[in-house]
Amino acid sequence: MAVSTVYKIQSLNSTCSISTSTKTNLGFHQKQVIFYTTSTKKYSTRKFNTFITCSSADETKTVVIGLAADSGCGKSTFMRRLTSVFGGAAEPPKGGNPDSNTLISDMTTVICLDDYHSLDRTGRKERGVTALDPKANDFDLMYEQVKALKSGIAVEKPIYNHVSGLLDPPELIKPPKILVIEGLHPMFDARVRELLDFSIYLDISNEVKFAWKIQRDMAERGHSLESIKASIEARKPDFDAYIDPQKQYADAVIEVLPTQLIPDDNEGKVLRVRLIMKEGVKYFNPVYLFDEGSTISWIPCGRKLTCSYPGIKFSYGPDTYFGNEVSVLEMDGQFDRLDELIYVESHLSSLSTKFYGEVTQQMLKHADFPGSNNGTGFFQTIVGLKIRDLYEQIVASKAAAPVAAKA
């Protein structure tokens, strides 16, 4: 585990942090030296696993977003929608490990929390634990590195190689404007939760998850129905114990359920999706339909929104979720024509769009993404726009703070 010491030198208006460790449980040595000054210059050198960087403390404005979900529940698609909102394609670090899980764009860096596995695939098998079990993950290192990045300090982050199942040597991650940590455990550790500026949980019901895995693993990977059932059942105890409880901490939950428009539907192709938004979250105002705080049920006009059987139904209203006051926006059914989505968008408020029809534009831009014809893609896009607004508000508040202090 890395040990950090922070020194404040008032005469230089700077902060220096030195992090060192002996050989870690990941199998390599780490050593970091980080200096902060009021200079706008930045430089870095790496030698014998030592990293030195200098930058202005005023530039440390990293906003941290947490995204939790089980495997195969749409985290990757959500990440692509989110990074698209901020512009620039998200790509692996240039010149680095080709098996890196990290994605970097102009403004965002997405870290996969699988990189903090403390046991490789063989180690988990020998100890009889799954990747969902906290014993297979290094939360101390996760906390120290997320904290460092949020503070504007570069880190040497380990890599879990999904191809080999081994723990690869680390990669350099510089502080981005927006850091997204996605995976199984972003809200499991209380220390990491405290570092999050906003958190999302993708909650896929067991029925839909099973239908999705059958469609993917049987059609694309040739797995048998029995093996799929066995895989789900083997993971379920750990999922129920360690992953599912994290949704109580989320600021927004996207809940995916079987449709109620088709009696006894078990195909999972038509979905009912609920966007559960916690009230009272700083810099975040829930989206509402027609009238904020009211209870609404709405079936859009068929002449303005093309939709085949079984149609589309929206609802909105206040509720409670794990003891918290929330607003819930729900969509059941799917779109036939995305260009007509602007009709629905025009009836929603507090979308944090920059121009009329921006949600529809984003949906059309990624029409080939999974979930683009139903509430999963629609609500992921809306949450992405809300996160952009949250980021801009946080940056503006930090910029205004020194001015207010001088007044």
C-alpha cells in the first residue's frame, strides 16, 4: 500500500507530496515524488519508477464521477455516450500497453476499477473468490490514487489484463478535467465515495440481465443455456452482497426492467427504464416531465411519435428510494424513429442542454449504440448532459472562490 506525506510550504504557496511503497501485492515497485508550485510550467521525468511533475495548484480541478454496475450491464456504452458529450474520441493511452483498460479523451479519463484487483485470475481461482469479492481488490490503493488524481497529482496505476488474466506493470495517468471510475466497486469503500462529485448506478433486473446474457453468449459466443445459468448463479451471492447495495449511495440510478406493455414478456427486447434522481444533490437538478413535483402519466400522441406495438408510455413523479427523496422519470417501450425524439425532448425540463434538440442530436449521433431505441440510451444521454452541467458549475464555483475571498 502506498504511503503518502503532504508538505505545505507557505512561502512558496506550494504543496509537495511524496508517495513511496515497497513491493506491492501487484508485484512491482512504486515510487512517486510530486511537487506543486505556482508556476504554470509542467515537466515530468521517469527514472527507476520515479515520477516528478510540477503544475499550478490553481489548475487542480479534477471532477470525479463514479459509475457502478455488474459485468455486461452497459457500462462501456454509457462511457462512450458520456465522453461524446464532452467532445473528442475516447482512446487508450497512446504508446502504452495495448491491453490497457483506460480511455482518454480531450477532457475525460475513464479508469476501469478492475485494474485494482489484488489477485489475478489464477489467484482468485486458488482462493475460491470471485472478482466481486472485496478480498480480491485493493481498496487502499484505489483510494490513494483516486485521491491523488482529484488533487491534481499523476499516478502510476496498475493494469489488470483481461486477455491474460494477469496483473501487468503500471501506466502513467495524469489528472484529467473529468475522471470517471467505472466498475464493480466505485461506491463500496466509504473513503472513495467521499471523493465522488457524482455517482451513477446501472441497475439491470435479473430477468433482463438473463435475457441479455442469453442473446450475447449464446448467439455470439456459442455458450450453452446451462453454462449461462451456471455463470449467473455462481456470481449472484457476491453480487447481492457487494455490488447491488451500492445503489443506495448513487445520486442517479438507471433501472432497467421488463416491459409492462406486453403481458408476460420474457424476451427482454422491449424495456421499461426508470431514471431515479436523488433530490438535494449539489449542482444537480432532476429532470422533470411537464410540471416539477407532480405525478404524471403520458402516452405521446401517435401522430407526432411513430412507434409500433406495444407503443410508448412515460411517467414521472416524486418517490422515496432507500430513505432518500427522489424524482423518477420512466419510459416503457421503444422509439421507431429517433429524429422524432425531439417531440418527447420538448416536453422535458431541466435537461441542461445548450440548445434546443441537443438530446435528440446526441441520440442520432450514436444511433448504432445498444439501447438507442429505448430508455437506456435516452436516459444515459440525459445523465451525460447533466454531468457536463455539474462539471461546469463546479469549475465556475472554484473560479469564483478566489474572487470572493479578495472582495
